[in-house]
Amino acid sequence: MKVQTKRFGEISISNQDVIEFPQGIPGFSGKKRFVLLKEGDGPFYWLQSLDDPSLAFVVTNPLFFAPDYRIKLHRDQLKDIDLTDLANGEVWVFVSIRREPFRVTINLQAPILVNRVTGLAKQVLLPPEEYPLQYEILRAEKEEVAS
Amino acid sequence: MLVLARKVGESVIIGDSIEITIVDLRGDVVRLGIKAPVDVPVYRKEIYEQIVRENLASSDVDLSLEELGNIIPTPPDKKK
């Protein structure tokens, strides 16, 4: 399948690589089909929309930065992505960058759960007291002001 | 906005499959019971808005992942 992307132009992907969010992603409800793209050797991936060439999220594996990260979900929350065998599940988190000061955070409160076998995915919401919305993985040091 | 008066124990139905019941009233807190199909997510609004804000920030990254990976490399013990 050929897909248009803003960052990489036209790319070719196989049907098996398509990740489908039947409920959409909060804030982007019409966009349901995505693909994960690697760029460079770092820990980050693009979650590129197949419906909108200019839409791509930065995602990463939460365990790179929060090794103790564990999520507890009710069976009902796994039903809509047909995830019965947890071994087929994959967890990603959104990465946000803010300027002034330069800060990079990952959203541990609302991870993405992917069923690797069916390609179905959803963003789940964990209880706010369990994990933060903005878990800092980098903060630029404040520049010293000469006195 | 449609406004309906309901007593504790009474419900409203939205469409065919969503039911909202007034479970309890304590001071200025109303507890709602919500029955909805699994494909209809239910969120507290302020939390939903926070998630949308984070998702928006994640879709608005102007660095390449190569640049970002140079600033924040894969932790050495996590490399395959």
C-alpha cells in the first residue's frame, strides 16, 4: 500500500503494519489508521496517520524511561481490541516537547495499547493517581546569567 | 443544552445503548452510573481535555527523530 506522508513523502507499507484505532485518538477522532515509522537510531518512533499525511505523533517504549512502568487494566478494556493473550500486546506512550524551558515528557497516564496480531489499538486512560500525564525525560538546564 | 430533572435512582437513556443513572447525591457532588458500549469511551471532561492537550503536543514536534534521539539516546542497557 502506498501512503503519503508530510515528512517522508510517499512510502510503501504492508497491510500487516497498519495499526487501527477503532475509537480514534482523543482530539483526533476521525483519524483511525496509523503506522509506526522509525527515523534514526534513537528510542523514538513516528505514529504516522494514514488518513492525514501531516499528522504524526512521537511515541516511545515507556520501559526505556520508566523501567518499573506496569499498567493494570480490566478485561473489558481489552475486549474492543480483541486482546485476550497479553503476550500479543504492546505498549507505547506519547512524547511531548515543550520550549522555554526545553522539556521532553512522556504521557504515562494515557498509554497506547496495540494488539500486534490484529493491529487494533486504543489509547487507554489509567487512574490519574497512578502515573503522571507529563513524566519528564529531559529538562534543559537553566542558562547561568552572568552577574 | 437539554436540561432534565432526575431523582436519585432515576436514569436517562441516550440513543439505544447509553444509560446514565443518578446513583447518589451528597452535598454538591452527584454520583453518576454510566452504562455504555465498550466502544464508547467515557471520561471525566477535565481529564479528557488534558489528554487531548498532551496528544496535540505530541503531534506538534518540529525536530526530526534523529535530532531528538541525539538529545535523548536509547538508554545503553535497553539497546537490542
